Amino acid sequence: MKKVYAFESRCLGCGLCEVYCRTAHSKSKDIVKAHKKENITSSIVIEEILQPKAKTYFALQCRHCASPKCVRACIAGAMYKDENGIVRNDKEKCVGCLSCILVCPYGAVKKNKDGKAVSKCDLCINYGSQLCVKNCPNEALKLLTEEEAEDLV
Amino acid sequence: MSIDFNTPAFEVIRDEKRCIQCKVCVQQCANSVHAYDEEEDIVKADDMKCVNCHRCVLLCPTRALKIKKYSLEFKENANWTSTAINEIYKQAQTGGVLLSSMGNPKPFPIYWDKMLLNASQVTNPSIDPLREPMETKVMLGRKPEKLEFDLNGKLITEIPPQLELNIPIMFSAMSYGSISRNAHESLARAASELGIFYNTGEGGLNRDFYKYGKNTIVQVASGRFGVNKDYLNAGAAIEIKIGQGAKPGIGGHLPGEKVDEDVSATRMIPEGSDAISPAPHHDIYSIEDLRQLIYSLKEVTDYKKPVFVKIAAVHNAAAIASGIARAGADAIVIDGFRGGTGAAPTRVRDNVGIPVELALATIDQRLREEGIRNQVSIIAAGSIRNSADIVKAIALGADAVYIASAAVIALGCHMCHACSTGKCNWGIATQEPELVKRLNPDIMYKRLINLISAWNHEIQEILGGMGINAIDSLRGNRLMLRGIDINDKELEILGIKYAGE
């Protein structure tokens, strides 16, 4: 399966992926409305590391692990791996216990701003295309299979 | 502190209805124009710092930003323009020489736009390059007086070293230091794929780039940065830089801040030290001295690589070019006054030198009259903006052209003229790792290939229209050119007739 891979050497830390992630997961699907009227948590987060000579950035998002710890830890049965291997969160079932956040080895699951549920990358399956990948200005985010990603690293 | 007479050059206009406070502009502006005010939850701009590079405008996801000329009027005066007044304010405050980047922006005549091309009608057929062969390959280098063959028809004349270009366009000298490593990598990869050449500029050649050597022209300038035997042998040709169109007669100065570990190793100078190129080569005070350097370089490369000599287009360019040809150069590069630079004194950039079109025409004419045109190739440089400029340059007598401004524009340059600050937001004229990253060579080398391929298609179309099927048949073919809106003297220098004649 293809996942979103982030390439640190290309990441500028501009944060456009976060903007488009919020837009893709909004009701309106409109950038301005999504940000001004809806309160959405981005599933991809830019982290900043201070290096001796410069800042480095990398984008943090769900790896859709083969045996996801978050699915095992979920007390409500909200977190599940679907038939395509995508780890998803059913917001209806999610009780916001945050167990998944505790066990995620990457820190890729985020607490929703409304506090009711958690937010994580679902590879934009409902949107049709991965807006973060499409709008990255420096091709730092790529949709690749595991083998393709290994070749690039 | 006394009053600051400087005013902003640009105004950042933010549409608050569209701004979503995503702070992309804040994060991306290396000049710190944008700032987020947490208390008010708005993004503010400091117009004073804006250089109008468009980075924020293009990255803003909601198109909320616009940059406009700061509208502050002085009393109208055709002589004392706002530029003239503001420059005095700046110098009265700092006591410094005004510096500018890129080429001469003044409204001097652009002769490319005053020449029109011919096309075939009825009496000679035009050629469709999509259906018939069309040659744009050129060979640069000294051509023998005559060719001799043995009785079996085998060539016995020794042919001096030649550079083979698939397309008569090369990337002009921009040093590693003045432009970033990623910009260099993009140029090198594009040149390799296109079968053309890029020029290292005077900053030496990074070891990592030796692999692109067969598409590299290595430069030797007055500072001799990074020049050693390996370097000279690493490229396909060597260029001696005497002058540069943007600043004829002036040396160079790469500030110490841009000399990081990698640049320092490549240039063979201490890290953080200013790299100063003297105005002249201190071992060249005559054509005879130039000949010595040309032959020293030929000696070290076993006479296998052509040696170019680059000069700025100045008043006696034709006589100087004749001397260069006689000194043994394989090609002459003539750089017009509109050629770009990372930094030049404004007064020099705007007032010294002549247009490349005129210099090119006189050099070609002079070398023909002296019967030595075959001894050198001529490369025209200094603001070639499109394929039509190239066709006109070749019709005026050039063998090929060099482009640099057009190449960096393809890499994202927005001609904001702030290269000398070292804070290029597009990752071109900077050494700051965070900014250099913004120029992704994997994306950018393809843009260069696109540009050159597009121009090559256009050159072929224009040639075909003239009924010519090889670029060699156009060289110096001034009958294909007609002047418009220029006087008799200009026609005489360009060696062309007026439109309608």
C-alpha cells in the first residue's frame, strides 16, 4: 500500500501541508471557511529541530503500521485497520480516552481541538487525493509504497 | 538617533477576509517582513523590509497577499526622480557605494527588439521542422584554415579541440558562493541531459560535481579561486574571465558570510574570509600576457581543451577581440552591459559598457575583415531573454549564446535585485542551509531542461520559416535581419538594412 512519506532533506517547514490537511478534513472543503469557521486539527504536523547550523524540519504523520499499537490499545474499538491497510479512527465510536496517543511510537496521533476524539492521517480516502502531497511546494511529501520509499532514502 | 529618510519601496497588501493566519508567509520570509501578532490574532507586515521577491505571494494558500509599489509621491520632476532622490538619502546616511544586483535596468535601447527577422514566401520554400531534419548542433572552437585529405580520402588536418553543443545555448558563469550548491547542481544536471555546457564561474568546482565534468566549463578569473590542475582538467573547456558585462573593469567581492565550509574548500580560501577578485588579472597587462596565460592553461590540459576568453562589451571591443583571437583563444565571450551579477556598484552597472548587439556585430565584422573569423568562435552573453534574441544573435555573427539571468528565472528568481543580501528567498543566491533547501534540484533541473527544449523548438520553427535547415547557415547571415526604429549609424554598426529595404 502507498503511504505518505516525508523527506526531511526537502522539508522547508512552511506548514502548507497542515493547511491542506485541515481543508481536506473540513466539512466545507474550502480553505478560508475551514480555517475561519471550523475547528479542525491537522493530522500532519511540522516538527522543528534545532541543528548546530540551521533548523531542520520534518513532517510527522501516521505510518499506518503493520501491527498498529493504537488499534490494540483502543478501548472503544474506534481505531481499526481497514481492508486497504489504512489505520482509521471512527469518530462516532471514539471516546477520547487518548490511549492511542500514549502508545503511538511516532507521536502521530493528535488530540482533537474539541477534545472529543483523536485525529490522525487517513490518507484522505474520503477526499480522493492526498492534498498535503499535492500541495507540498518542494516535493518533500511523497505518496509511495514501502519499497519505493526505501529506494529513495 | 536622527531621522531616517528611507521609505519602503513596496507595500504588502493583505486581504484580511482571506488570511487564515496559517503563518506560511511568516515562516518563509527570510527578510522577516511578516510577523504574527498572537494577541490580535493577525499577521502583520513590515513594508520597509520587503524586497518584492513574491515568495509569500506564491506560497500563500488563499492568495491573500499582494505586493504593490509603495505609493509615496515626490513633487513631479523629470530630472529629480524618486529614485534619484532616494539614492541620495541612502548615501547621505551610509557614506557607502550603492550596490545593485542583476543587470542594467535603465531604459537604454534594446537592439534585439529593433531587429526583425525574415521568412520565406513563394520564391524559396520554408521548412517544417516537425517533418524535415533541422540541425541546431554547433561546434565551438578554432577551425582550421583548410582541410587536407590523403589519397584515401582520410582527413589529415589536425582539428583543434571543439565543444559540441546540441543546442547553441550554454549556462553562463555563476560561481558557487554567489549561487547555492542546489542551483549549481540543477544547472549541471540540466546541461548534462541537454548536451550543452554550464560554467562554474570563478569559485572553483566542488569535488561532488566533477562527475558532470564533460558538460562543464571551468573558469579562471582574477582571484584564481579554486584553480588547480585537477580543476582545469575536470571540465571540457576553460574560460579566462577578463570582465563581466554588469561591471566592466570592476573585480568581485564575495562576503565572508557566504564562505561556509563547503565554499571555502571549493575556493581554497579560509572559511569566513572575504573572497576578493582583483579588478585586473595581475599577470595580464597586454595581449602578449594574455597569450601566456592561454598557453599555460593549454599546456596544463595537454592542448585537449578549448580556452575561452570572456570580456565585457566596451568601446574598443572589436580591437580587443582581434587581439584575443591572435593571442590563441579558441572562443571569445562577449558580455553586454545588461548582463546580470550578484552585486555590482550601481553606478557602474547602470553606466559602463555597451549593448552586446552592437559589440557582437562589430567584433564579427572586424574578425571577418581581418580574415581570422575562423580562428575563434563567438559567444554572445548579457541578457538573452528568449529564442528570438538567440536567432538574432546568431544572424549577427554569434556561434552560440550564454544565458544566466534567464536560467535563474527558470529556477524561480523573481528579479528582486537583492542577491547581495545573501537572503535569497528562492534558494538561489544564498548559502543559508534553510534557504538553499528551497531550491530542490530534482524539480529545478527539469525546469531548465523544459526552458531550453522549448527555446530549441522555437529556434527550429524560426529557422524553418526562413527556409534554413541548419543553424550554421544562419551564422552571420545579416540579410535575415532588418532594422526598425533605429538610425543610419545604428544600421551601419549592426550591418543590417532598414525594414522595407
